[in-house]
Amino acid sequence: MSETTKPGRIEEITSTANPRVKSIRALAMKKNRDREGLFIAEGEKLARDALDGGWHIDTLLYAKSATDDERRREGLETLAVKVRARGGDVLLTNAKVLTAITKRDNSQAVVSVLKSQTTDAAKITPQGDTCWLVLDRVRDPGNLGTIIRTADALGVAGVVLVGETTDPFGLEAVRATMGSLFAKPLVRLSRADYLVLAESWKAGGGHIVGTHLAGAVDHRTIDYAAKPLLLLMGNEQQGLDDEMAASCDHLALIAMGGAADSLNLAVATGIVTFAARSHALKAPA
């Protein structure tokens, strides 16, 4: 613990009417998350992943009953010590309060309130075998969370969110990342800023590949590793519009063999990202 960090408090709260609990529950709304710069993550694993990734836990809540299990008690108490040492508060609570916060029955015994963070676009530079995944106006939080998890698994450098993309810090999106939110940088850009980035990326020696129903190239035939890569995926309903498609060096079409004429965005992103990163992946030992 640094000399300037004041240890967090620890207290017991068991009522959903408690003002502290009400303020945490309010983070279910995006406007409140944006105003406070905070968001909710559910589960002990995500709390540990956040700390390991250097994210700040403002408040850790866990069910007091969870410490009845000796196998869990030591782990939870150690987690609480780490949170307090970094200035976060610890609230001992009950299942009723946790259910009210997460809005689902059988909520996990641990909930974290974290400080949101994004990465500056200046970090996106065309160097070496790098690949950044760019998402244009993704609407579904489950899709977004799954895509972030997939990007992490496939060694993507980071994820760029363009335009009115759903909030990556909403509870459903965070839950779907399974902790990968804390492992990969997120960058938020307006469309205009993305188009500036696209030009500088290509000028710096990189290339851009986007998926498109009118794509002229089978996605399996592209040499993704030839240059540093921006991989661009469009909106669930509309895909890439003409302006975004024009920013690409290659428009790829995913080959399909059945009656279906489209794929879920998260599935499509996984297919193309695997094709783009397969050269760099190693089989588990």
C-alpha cells in the first residue's frame, strides 16, 4: 500500500433501503454510470480479474453467509484485504441486497463496484503483428461482451467502439466478458475520429479489413498478417454502411454452406478474428 492511499472502510449493510445500496443500484442506468464513472461486476472471479488487471474496486460487497464455507472464507477475506489496501470499501451484506443490485435471483455472493476506464486512441499504432478489433454501433450487450471475451482469447491488442455502441460497462455486457474486460484496452471513438484513425493507420503501413455482405473476397483468402491490422465489424442489423466500408482495404465475405443467409454478430466476429489471428495462436500445452 502506498503512503498516500487511505485504507477503505468495512461495514455491514443488510437493508435495500440503505442510501449506499440505493446509489449502487442506480448504476443499472447508463446515465448514472456515466455521471459517477462507476459500474457493477458480478462474481468473485471478476473481482479478482479486475484487481489483477490493475482496475480500481471502489466498493466490494459480499454475502456474509458466504464466509460460513471455510473453503471460501479465506479467499474472500484475502480479497477484501486487497480491496481495502487499495482504498476501496468493503460491505458485508446478504442475498436480498445482492439480488436487488444484480436484478436476478440466485445472484452470486460477490459484487464489485469499479471505476470505469478506457484507453486513449493514441495507443493505437500500426506496429508489428498487431490487430485491433473495431466495432461499429454494436447494439446488443451480450454480443459486445462475448466479442470482448473472444478478442482476448485470440490475442487481439484491444477493442475500439465506434459511434453509438452499447455500453461495455452495463451489467449484461460485463457479465458476458467473463473477466476479459479487465484484460484488454477499450477505446471509444466517434465516427469522425475513427475515419481519421483509419487514414493514419493506412499511412503508417497498416491495412483495414471489414466484413460486408457485398464483400468481394472470401474471408479465408486474405493475408491478414501481411501488415498491422484493423478488423472492422458492423452493426447487427445494418452491417457496415458505405462510408465505413470505404475505409477498408479489403471487404470480406464469410463463406457459408447452409440455408442461413446471415450470422449472429458475435459468431461472425469470432470466425473472422480466428482467421486473422490463427497464425499467432499456440495450442494449449
